[in-house]
Amino acid sequence: MNGPEPQKSASTRWQRTIWIGTVVIVVVSSYLVFARGIERPLNHDEHQFLAPAAVLARHGALPYRDFPLFHLPNLVFVYAAVERLGFDLVLGAKLVSILATASVIAMLAREAVRRPAFGHPGGSLLVTMGALALMIFDPVFCATTGKTWNHEVPTALAFASLLLIGRASERDSLAASMLAGLTAGLAAGFRLTLAPVLAPLALAAFLYPLPFRRQFIHGLVFGVCSVLALSPALYFLSVDREAFLFGNFEFPRLRLLDPTNERIQKTMTWWRKLRYFGKEIVLLSWPLFLAFLAIAVPPAWVWLRRRERGHLKLGVLLLVLPFLLIGCFAPSRYQYQHFFVLIPFLALGVVYGLQSLAPIGRSARLYQGLFAGVSIFSILLGIKDYRNINAPWTMGDWHLTRASTTGTDLRKYLKHGKILTLAPTYPLLGGFDIYPEFATGPFAWRSAQLVPTDRRYRLHLIAPDDLEGFLASDPPVGILTGYEDDWDLEKPFLEYAKRHGYRLVHISKKRDLWISEKAR
């Protein structure tokens, strides 16, 4: 009569231990991401997300209508809302990205402990640790997190959408399908390259173990909600059609028109992108890719063919990955961070694959040994990226502190007014205004001359030939230079400053401020 009680008590203790251990692992992993992100410097890619958000929050200037934007608009509105709440422009944006990645860590951990593994109550805790090690120590993950790019937030939303699809299938929940559609649509509204993923996620409804009519309703709900979530992008498509289409579809290939840029001609070919993917992504991230191919692909393929082993989310994940890859290869040039979205999904696939294994047996032990080995190798390969774990406790190591200092340092020489620069975040941090046409930093400026003059006016693009006329009625109080490695990009600024009698002040080793006579 007393036999089941000790077993029940032991099971309860194990459950408590697993959840406490999971919380600890999630907190430690999130702290590592925070510590790394908070010390990472800005690069010129980030201005195109930060500066548009600031001019929207402070002056109500809208993307496409008032200044060029070369991405979908969701992230600009999120960063603008965060700044309106009183956060520092850079700190607020970094926290948004870090919290998005922390949510992925939490979701991955939760999936790992939902099902038993390794034939032991504590097996799910080992799966959690190993899967998170494969993810957070991966070189692509480390290179991307902690920036203010449009990668982390949409990845978290797409990740959540896949998990919600699993819930919709398990519980026949239309609410889960609705949320899955909303998160998937929002993800695409943050980053256009995630739009292809909407197709397999919508079609996943027809894999649910439900009657066809019910499957159709789930797919319809998902589709309608994903379109609703794309409302911001659809709005700008309707009211600023030319600027929207130019910024999201024409601009990425605009530099192909530049006959002097041989590098861009080479990096835009598909075979070079494939070579880059194999050499710079798969080989460097080999622990994660090996684990996924060996542990996740076989049961996922078996489930798709026979509905045996594995489960629906693993099969849907395998269907989604080719569409994620299409998005990764879609940008005109290959960039390391474009492949970030793959990393959490591959780690999730490893979790599902391990949960599909028979708990005992020789093959199970082989897979478990492989998983342990690649997890350890991943830590050894990526631990160098987390050396400065004390950064959150030493404000001087926060790059955003140094960025804000750069902005406030400008007040030693200027009180107010517009500053012309290709690094617009810095004057914005000092409370200065910028020209919205230069909110994307160097991107619009370096390609504007490839657009016909009459069209440049409509699209708010300024080319070097336009600079004199553009500034004639509203000259800057200062010109901030020294932020671009390509000196030719800033050369027209320097020539303008010299022609109009601006005084040169060296504000740091490489940074210069040209001050107008009227501001002295």
C-alpha cells in the first residue's frame, strides 16, 4: 500500500530539480548573451535601424515617405517606441535584441524539458545544457547577438511560430494557430527574407492529425493572421509604393549597376554564396550541423514519410529549413549574420531528435555520445567570445556608454542644430538633429548616384552632385567625419566643409568635427 508513495515523491523531486536546473541554465545563458551584447561596438550597419527610429520618435518622420529605408519597417517602430519610453537609443535597442535572444533560449530550454530523454528523469536537463551549448557558443550566433540589427527579433518570432504550430496540432487549438500566424507575419515584417517561411508554416496545418475540414480551418486562420500581422508593410506598400518597392527590392541589387565595384559582382553569384555557406558557415559551425544531420534529420524524414518516430514539430522543422535557407541566400551579398536564423532551429531539431530516440540500446548510446562530444567541442570553440563576463558590472566596458559619450562630447563645441554625418546615431545620442535623408548612414549615400536625378528627388536620395543644392537652404552646424573606412564616401563632405569655411576640430584619433562659422 505504501509502495507508490516513494515513487511519486521521487518523481516530484526530480521534476522540481529539473525545473530549477532549467531556470538556472536559462539565466546563466541569457546573462552570457547580455554580457557579450552590452560591450559590442556599433558598426555602420546599425545606423540604418537606430537613426530612423530616432527621427520617427522625435519628429514623426515616416520611413519611405520622409526618408529612404532599405528594410521592412517593423523594427524602426519598435525602436522608436522604446526611445519614446525614455530609454537610451542604443541601450534600448540592444535590450530589445538581447531579450529576443533570451526568449529563444527560454523556449528552447522549455522544449527540451517537456519530454523525457536518455531513459532517465534527469536526461532532459542534459539535453537542455547540450542544446544551449550548441547554440550560444556557435560562431554565427556569437557574431550576431547583441547587435541592433534586424536578425534577433524576427528569429525569435519565427521560432515561437513553429512551437505554436505544435501546440495547435496537439490541442486542436485555433487560438494557437492564430498566434502562430501573427508571430510568423510579424517576423516577416521585421525581415523580408523570412517571408518564404510563411508557406511551409501555413501548409503544416495539413499534417495535423485532424479531419481535412479542421486542417483547412487551421491553415486559413494561420494565413489570415499572418497577413494581418503584415499590415505595417502593406500600408506602406499602398501609400508609398515606389519608395517601398525600391527600398526592399531594387536597392539591394542597385550596386550591380556600378561597373567599378568588382567585389559586389562576385559576391552576388549563387555559386559563390553556396561556397561561402559551406566554407564559412557549415565548417565553422560543424558541431551543430553534425549533430543536426545525425540526430534530427533521420527521425524527421521517417515521420514525414510514415508518421512514425519523432513528432509533427520535427517534421515541420525539416520542411521549414529549406525556406529559411532561401531567405539566407536571398540578400544581394553574403554576410555572416544572414545565417543566424538557422542556428536556433538547428538546435531545436537536435532536441526533438534526441527525444525521438529509444531510451536504451546501442544506437541510443552512440547518439548520446555524439551529442555530448559535439556539445563539448562547441563550448571549446566558442568560449573565447564570452571572456568579458564582468562587462555588465563595469560601465566603462559598455560600448553604448562610449557611444553616448561621443554624442555628448559634441556639445563641447556645438549647442544645437543639424549635423551632417554618415554615422547619424552619435549626434542623435548628443541631442542633435540629423538630416533624415542620411538616416541610413552610408547606404543611401554610396549608391544614390546610380539612380536618375528626378527619381532621387522622389525617393529622398542625396548623391554627391546634389549635396550643395540640398544644403543650400539648411546648412549643417557641424559635419562629423572619420567613421567610414572608404575615405571617398566622406570626401564630398570634406570638400563642402572647406568651401564653406568650416573649422576643423579633432575630437579623437580618427574622428573630426567641422564647425560652421555661424555656430562659433
